[in-house]
Amino acid sequence: MLENGINQHIQAIAYQIPKEGNEFNGDSIYMKVTEDYFICAVADGLGSGEHAFHSSDAVRKEVEKNHDKEVEVLIEYCNQVLKDKRGVTLSILKAHFLQKTFTYSSVGNIQFVLSCPSGKFIYPLPILGYLSGRPQKYRCETYSYEKGSKFIIHTDGLSITDLKSLASSSSSIEEISNYLDNHVKTRKDDLTYIVGQLF
Ligand SMILES: [Mn+2]
């Protein structure tokens, strides 16, 4: 699956593929661009296969239904929907174009970096563990981004050793996506990534 989200403020490429031999993908992805904001969510259901899919897909639907809400609210909605389901790791990013800020919250091992043209990196630390419907503390932070900032989000199906240098290279997001595609064959898990650039 490959999706594109594009307007004058954002370009993003999303890709996902299940673990070799699996019909269900335990990772789910949601991405939406409006006039005012970009939102994306990446969820990795614990384990793989059908049960992992049902959990991460429930989270995807929750974000889809409520994409106009802020990240702080969304992450709690997602936690609620996981009661009696298998847990997920989850990252949600929402960028507001007018303010040139983005809010990011993450629970678990989904990797994220944003690289600004000035050389600054933003890589918020996630909360360890996973969402499972139990009461949970979240870390949710808002940052400013520069025009031209590039970001990469990916699940643990992708093993990239130097995410920062990839994000800060002069490569376009298409070139970064092509580079990541070279690592798809060696995956040992469901794999999902989003590469984007904010303007
Ligand atoms: Mn995984």
C-alpha cells in the first residue's frame, strides 16, 4: 500500500507491507491533509497477524473519526478503544500549517525524527511500553518547525541505523522513500513508514 498526501504545506509518502507470509498487517496507518493541518497516526499491534491487525485498525478508525481533535485527546481515545484488545504501540503527529508547529505523542517503539534545514533535529522520546486500555501517562509535546523540514516515522519492521542522517540528507522524500524500499525485503515484521516534508 502506498498513499500520498499533498498540498502546498505538506508532501508525504506512506508505505506499508505485512510480515512475509502474513495476510493481515498488524500495523495500521492513518494520514489526512486539510487546508489547516496534517495528521498521521502509526500503530503497531503487538505480535502480528489478525489480532494485531484488529487492535491497530481500531486505533486507526478512532483517529479517522476524530482527526479534528488535538493529539492529547486522540491518544486517550485510542487507549480507550483498546480495552479487551491486544495492545499497540502508537505515534500520532499533527502539524498546524499556520502556526508552523507540530504536536507529537508516542507510546512504545515507533521511531520518529524531524530534521530542520537549519540543522536542528527534533526526536521526542517516547513513553516506553504500549497502549492497552489501562490508565496511562502520556508525553505530548509541541514544537516549531522550519519550512522545508523533513520527517520520517517507521515501525520496527524497518531497521535503519541512521535515521537522522537520512532525514537531514539533501534527498527528496521520494528518494528517501526509494532508499527505504531497499530495506523492505529483509523485514522480519510488519513494516510501515511515512516520509514527509513540511513547507
Ligand atoms: Mn512491529
